[in-house]
Amino acid sequence: MLKKLLLAGAAALALLAVPAISAEYLGGAVKSTDVGGQMILTDANGMTLYIFDKDEPGVTNCYEQCAINWPPLIADASATPEGEFTLVERTDGTQMWAYKGMPLYYWKDDVNPGDTTGDGVGGVWHLAVE
């Protein structure tokens, strides 16, 4: 009996740990996910998206080693802006997604969906919050 109660409790805790998806954007390419009571943006696979304090609305300042550590959320060539999601042109001619003007990035050390290890890195990287 105790074993069943422990298993039931563990299952309930596991369900609480799974982030809830509340909204989808860009045809499901970006989602709004509840993580610890905060609505953050993730890609369709649940990988966390970040913003960079050294960017400006509509301008990315993350290139070379920065872009290796913080890969941009690249938009495909036929992408069009949708609501608060806009496109930012990079110096190589590709475009990346931005939310409320701020370019969106991944963090190289986030390995699993729901990881948020990039939040606060260098004091200039933050979760992309809805």
C-alpha cells in the first residue's frame, strides 16, 4: 500500500514538473510555456529562447563567437512577421525572429526542453518572457 502511495505521489509530482503550453505562434514554431509561473518563449520542441541586453529593437549584435554560444532563432526565407513577432536581418543576409523587436536566441548549454541555464549569463542574457 505504501509503495502504491509513493508511486502515485511521484507521478503527481512529475506531472507538475512538465511545463504547460499556453499559446502557439508562427504556426507552432514558437510557444509560450509556463515555467515556474512565468510565461517564457520556447521553440516548437520546448527549447528555451533568450534575449540579449546588448541588442536593440530590430538589431542583433550577436555575431561570431557570440552566435556560436547563442545561436539565433533563424527564420526561413519565406517567413513573414506575425503579431509581436518580427524579423531582424543579420549581416549575412539571413533573417532571425524577434519578439517585441528583440532578437531571439538559444543557449548552447541548454540540452533538454525546459532547460533555462542561460538565464542571467554574464548579466546580459535573459529568458524571453511573454
